[in-house]
Amino acid sequence: MTLSFDVTRRALSLGDADSVTGWYAKTFTESTIEMIIRPKGSTFMLLGMGFYSRYAQTGYTQDPVVEGDEIKDVQNMYYEIKTIEEHYLGDNFFFRECELVKLPIHYDMPATYGTAPTVQDPRQRSKVWLDDYLTAGNLTKDDNLTPALYITCWADPPYPIEKVLLTKGVDLVFSIATPTSEGLPVGVGYIEHVPISIFTIDKTGITGNKLRWKGEAELRRIAETKATGSLRSPWERMNNNEQNLGSTTLYSVTYVLPYKRYA
């Protein structure tokens, strides 16, 4: 019997941005690659070497794959590739070790969100507010002359955020998360707390940390000068974060915007 490790790689690419969420449409291109998939804690021998699987599901392959790609095995189980680590023997590439997350319910998301939410959705209200008042001239690259390309979108897109920064020519992302709400007396309104995160990376002509700070300064400016309408309060700065992606660093910071919305 011939032993086969053939699986289907569904290579992820991003299409057009949705007018409601700001997310890019996901498209997949299928091809056949070889990959060994093993559960956490399992060991096996290959080419005289022992391997130990450290993730819930670990994929081993010599074929090219990218974070965000999907893998479908012969049992029609789907996995998303979360991280990839390349291994070498001396100067020679040996294999890629992939952290896989099983997708127990799998479907391809529609290209568009569909019917636009009402203005009662704080994400929609906040996105319209940012789109109206963010000024490209205040978000410039290191030369302080060329505006950086930025987008606004809802948080938790169905793909790694760095995919946008690396493949769509985007330099800065303003990401709007689901808020917490506090009800005021009946018929009065609500106090919403909307987390808004900024993401950027180092690129040619862009120092990510500098551009992140420009994004923060722009958020502060519009909160101070464009606070009417929903009676927005000063920002609450939560945290900043730096994540090493290997070839670059993902910079991020999260602010919370409190505002009072009357019924």
C-alpha cells in the first residue's frame, strides 16, 4: 500500500473591502500539497529523526503555506494555519512546522455583510464617525509628506490582521470592537464604551511605532474637537502591544471611547 500525505491547501487571498464592516472578502485557491498532521503529544519518526507535536494539531510540510491558509484533509476536516516555524538542517531548509486550529463548523463567509446595520449599532456609529473626521494629512509616513494609507473596520476580521498590512498596501488599521453598554433610565439612552485598536507594522519608509503614535494623536484630536452628536468623552487608553512576527513587528494599542447615546 502506498502511503499518502496529500491534503488540500486553500491559499487565502483578500478581495474588495465590504462597505459595512470594512473587512476584505476572503477568497481561496485550492491546490494539493503534502502535510503530516499529528495531535499534541504524539511522537513519530521521519527520515531517522524523532518529532514531538506541541500544538493541539501540528502540521509538518515542506510545501509553501502562509498564515491564514486552510488545510482540508482526506476526512474532509478543515484546519486554519495560525503560525508557521521554518526548520533548517545547517544551511538547508528542512520543513515547516504549522500550528493548526481545527474548524469543526466550516463554511465560506459571504463576500459582503449584507444589509447595513442601523445607527443603533455602536460599531457602525463609530466607523462613520472615524470615516468622517480622520484626516490623512495627520497620518503621514516617515518623510512627513506622504500620507499613510489607513482603513477603518470592525474588530476580529476572519483573517490575520497582518494579512491586510502585508498584502493590501494598507499602512494603518483602526479596528472597532463590540462595546459594553450601560442602560440609563428607560427612555433616556445608553452609555457605550467602544474599544478602538490601532495596528501597524514596520515597512519601507514607515517606522511602525512612530505611525502608531500618530494614529493615537489623531484619535485624541477628533475626540477633543468632534465630540458633539453623541456626547463623546475623553479616551481611556488601555494598553499597547508589540508582537514579533519574525520579519517585522506588529504594533498595536487599544483605546476605549465612552459616549452617551440618547434614545
